[in-house]
Amino acid sequence: MDTPLLIIFCTCFYMSFCDNKTENCIEMREQETYDARDGEVVRLECHIKEINDNYDFNLTWYKNDNQIIDGIGQKIEEQRNVLWFLPASLSDSGNYVCEVRFSTSCYKLEMGLSVKDQGYYINNLDIVEYSKPAVIPCYILQHVVDLDKNPDVQWFKNFEPFQVNGEKIKRIENTLRISDMNHNDAGNYTCQVIFTYKGKRYTTSSNTEITLEDPKEPLTPHVIYPQNETLEVECGSEKILTCRVFIGIGEYLEPVIYWTVNNTHPEMYNAIKQLPGITKKENDTHYAELELVISEVTSDLYEIPFKCIATNAAGIDVGHLRLQPAKHRNWHLLFIVLAISVLVMLGVVIYTFFKIDIVLFYREIWNRTRTANVSDGKLYDAYVIYPKIDTLSSTRRAETFALQILPDMLENRYGYKLFLLERDQLPGEAVHNVINETIRKSRRLIIILTPTCFWDDHWQTTFEQQIGLYDALIRDEIKMKVRKTNLK
């Protein structure tokens, strides 16, 4: 046989053998579907039980009709029989096939990957019996530790963060454990895992939907309120006590619920009456409420036990309550003290910032009041007499003292009203008449003396002094104040 023909024959035989070998692969019927969000890490596993460390095998991954997967070794990493998408994107959605070849056998497993842009997905669905504990695994965490030994884990309920390490809900290793499940505990639980791999941070998550089923055995009623309550009530007032009891889910045993007062029936007290109970249904959960009406609280009802008792064939539960006298607080006194404190603080603040304005306002009001209260018929507080010759320096300084310094001190600062002839005389008035009348209308006479004030040229000053001294010494109608100046 020619050599070219032999080569063609061998090639065709090998291809035929390979095709027959591929066609002879056993297809595993249990197809799995993986869900993920865009940007999160997802893990595909080839679940073929024949894969074992003791066997040598060849594993090939295909996508969508035997297409070789692109990206392995880049964003897709293959570890034995697992594909890690670091991370997954929308274009990664599709059907995947893992083909495992051993020396004498071949297996194929098909699985689906759905990468979503938004929304949520459920990896697992668990059904828990009411009032039983629940264990929620973080399925992805046990695989992430192969990439990062210390990942960060956060739990969410219905996609909202919630308290994990409480009395009822605790995290133990890779699981979330909830004791005594009820309808409030049902919902979607998500464990979000953040880990580092080859220097990059990644996020992945696992979702578990928890639903409740009715208990297989009757439940013992549970008194929700009261537990161990203490209420402050006014003597003589009316009070209604309400007992709220959980009685069952779905079909339940009818309980007997009643109040006792000091371990006796309420009918033993004239002011106490027990009303008929009512039942309510909330999300297939049944509750009962029973009211105890106290028309008038009396002192003998304080510090005695009030009990709400609920019982059925499965068991009994008791709620306890006591009444105490209301503590009388002197709110009026407290309010007065608080108001005074606020006013004092406000006064300090106002005085600090408006001290000068307050002093000036007080002086003005005081002077007006003082003037209004004086009924002696006087118009001026003082008549000022001073030398009026301007040829000598001492006289000029005395005039400056009388016309500038004295009014600024007595009038502007202290609110007195002075009369100075040179300043206050109206044009055209007779000087002698003005001096005579004004001195009589003044309460005091202020005379400013200088060494030259008795010269003959001081006729006006001398006349003023004579009239003033006559009224002060003879008629006793005015008080006199003499100031000697020695200005040089």
C-alpha cells in the first residue's frame, strides 16, 4: 500500500474512533442552573461522582453546542472540576457542558448559567416548621475559603442589613441560626461574601428563601402581654387591662383565657368586670384579646397580682401584672423654677450686650419719674452763677467749667436741669426780670467763685449773687452751693 494512502486511512480511522468515543459519553440527566448578578463571582462545578483524586481524567468545558470556552486563564479560572468566573458578566449567560474522560469511560454534564443585570434570585428554598429552629447555610462561603481564608461576610434579610449576633439570631461558623421561628422570621436571607484573590477584591452571594409550614402538633398558647408589667395609675381613675395571647397557626386548639385578681375571680370585686374575648387573624396566625375593666381604681388593688391565664390541651401560659400608685410630681414648681432660670439667663445675656443702653434708659425714666413726683412748683434744679468777663484766663476757664463741664456732668449724666443765663436766656428779655424770676423757680443756687469775681465790672454777676443770696439767706426759698475755682 502506498504511503499517502496509509496516512489517509490512519487519520480517518482515528477521527472515527474519536467521534465514536465522544458519542459513547454517558450524559448525566441532572441538569443544574446557576444564578448570579452582573459583576459578582459565580462558581460552576462539574458534579460527576466518578471524579476522584485517585483517578486520572481529562476534563473539557464547552459552551453552547460544543464551543470551546474563551477566557479560561484570564477572567475565568479552572480549578480541577470547577470554573470560577472572576467576575461574571451578562455575556457569560448560556448552557455549559463539562466532559470528563477516563481511560475506559466518558461522562457529560450540562448546566445553565443565568447572569442578571438587576433583581434578585434564589439559590435555595427551605421550609421550616413554625416555632422550630432554623439553620441557614452560607453555601458559597465553604468554597470561597479555597481562594481566601479570611473573607468578610455580611447577612441581609429581604435585602436589608439586620442584627445577627442577638439572642434569637446568631451566626455560628458558616451558618445563620434562628431559634423559635415565626412568621416575622420568614423571608429571603442573603449572605454576601467579600474576598481577595490574587490582589483583587471580589463579591459573591448566596440567597436562601425561608417559608414556614403549620406545626404538626398543637401549640401551647403564649401570653404576649402582660409579661411582668407594673403600671402606675391614679387612685379613683378608670383603667382597662388588655391581655393579648398567641393561640396558634392555621388550625388550632381553642384555648381558655381568663383573668384573676389576687388569685380570685374578678367578680369578687364590684368595680372590676371581665369582657368577652375576641380573636384576630394576622398572616394565618391567630391571636386572642381579653379586656379587664376597672371602673374605679381603689387602694386595695395596689400591689396585688393580676394574672392573665391561657390554657389548652397542649399547655398553659400565665402573664403577670401589678398596679402601683401614680407618683405625684410637682410640675408647677418645676415649671416655675425652670422659667425663673430661663429669665435669669436671658437677663444676664441682655445685660451683657445692652448694659449701656439699659443704664441710659433707666436714668431717663428715673429722671422723668422724679420730676413728675416733685410738686414744689420749681422749674429748674439749679441756677448757675459764674464770672462773665473774658479778659482773664481764670474767668474764661470758669466760664468753660460752667457752660461745658458742669452741664455735661449734671444734665447729660445725671439728668438734672440747670439754668445758665448766657445759654438759656431768650433774646429781648429784661435781664433783671429773668434773673429774679428764674432764681425763684430754681431749687438750688450754684455760685462759681474766682479771685476776680468781685470786681466792679462784674455787675451782672454781682446782681445775680445778690438776688440769689437774698432768696437763700433771707427768704429761705433756695439752697445754695458755692464752688471756688482756683484756675490758673
